[in-house]
Amino acid sequence: MLLGVNIDHIAVLREARKVADPDPLDALAICKRAGADQITIHLREDRRHMHDSDARNIITLSSLPVNLECAIAPSMIDIACRLRPHRVTLVPEKREEVTTEGGLAVTGEQPRLKEAIKRLHQEEIEVSLFIDPTLDAVRASLTLGVEWIEFHTGKYANIYAMLYSNLAKTHHSIPELELSRKILKQMLDDELRNLRLLSCDAMELRLKVAAGHGLNYNNVNDIVAIETIEELNIGQSIVARSVYTGLEQAILDMKAKMIR
């Protein structure tokens, strides 16, 4: 399974003080040495973390393929076409959100998406769509002619967190808590089954499947077990662990979790 390391949160730390350190560019060699397969960056319209110069330098200097996440706004597609990363993942954006809250409305953005995808393909850039795990979204992605889809795993991650935070609260058998656990466990199983079935559907349609959002060292194992998912893009949890272990060890730890 491939690992794309999202280094946005290095830039988040830099922007907290509006200084030059840490520089996301310094992460490239470490990611390569630790066995990352791809560098992922998100150039947001509000430039809250990555800057244009970061994207340009990373795409120019990285020895690993670069996956550039961006909105479908024409100005962002202009930048992507000029920089020509290995892949562009088209994502939704809201200015007020802390992080990407859901997948693209692929069934409702067809004209704009078609134009963005056409322009990227003209520059020989492969395209991925960041989508919610629904059959309609998978089918719409196929009609748009992209090479990849990336499932938004936020729902899975949120259910996992609710389930296991409840388990951590008490070891006592309380009927209401037991019922809550049972419901959450069923919800988690249902979401994993959905991801597994949809990734199989996508593979049969010759779409390559990635996944990301909210994945961490605790919840990633069940996603790794879905063999039709080829790639994970993970950032926040890796950068958070790197505060204590260093970035190279944090990536090595995640790679170890992803061995099938």
C-alpha cells in the first residue's frame, strides 16, 4: 500500500508565528528516506498554510511524486497547470472550515469539474476527485474520466473515535453505555463494509482508489485491510507524532502499520 505524506501541518506550525521555520521543503528528503511514496500538499485559496512559493519549490525539487490538492476555482487550476505536479486532487473548500469537511459534490459540479479536468489532462496531469464514499459519487467520477478517486474517511474516523473514547471512559458494565457501544460498533462495521464494497466497485470500473482524512495510528489498520484501496494520504497524525519522535520515525511507524 502506498503512503502519501501530507506536509501541510508543517506549514501550519510555521504560520502560527508567521516566521520562516519550519520550512516544509526540508521535509522532502526525510519523507523519501523514511519510505514515503508521495508528497501531498493542499494549496488552499486563502493560503492559510501552504504558499504559492511552497508549492512551486516542492513540486520543482521533490524526488517523490507530488499530489497537489486544490479547489476547482479557475485561478487554482491555472496554478496547477503552470506547476504541473504528478497529480492534482480536486477538493471542496469552505473558507470557514478548519479542515476539509466532506467530498466534492461531483453530481452537482459537472460543468466546472469537466472544464478543470480537461485543462489538467491537457497538461498531462493525472486527476483524482476527493469524494464521499457513495455509489453515485463513484459513478459520477467515472463519467468525468479521472484516473483516481480518494474516499473521504472522516465519517469512519469520527465513529471510531466515538466508539473507543466511550470504551476508554469506564470499564464498568452500564446498560446505556453498552447499548451505545453496540450501536457505534455496528455503525463502524457498516462504514467499513461500505468502503470495502465501493472500492471494489471502483476497481472494477478501472478507477484507482485512495483514501484519507482523519486516519491515524489507531484507526488505520481496518482501512489497510481493504486491499482494493491502493493509497492512503495522511498528514496531521504523522506530523503530530513527529513532535515527539521526529518526522522520519513517525513515517516509519505509519509505514509499519500499512504492511499487508
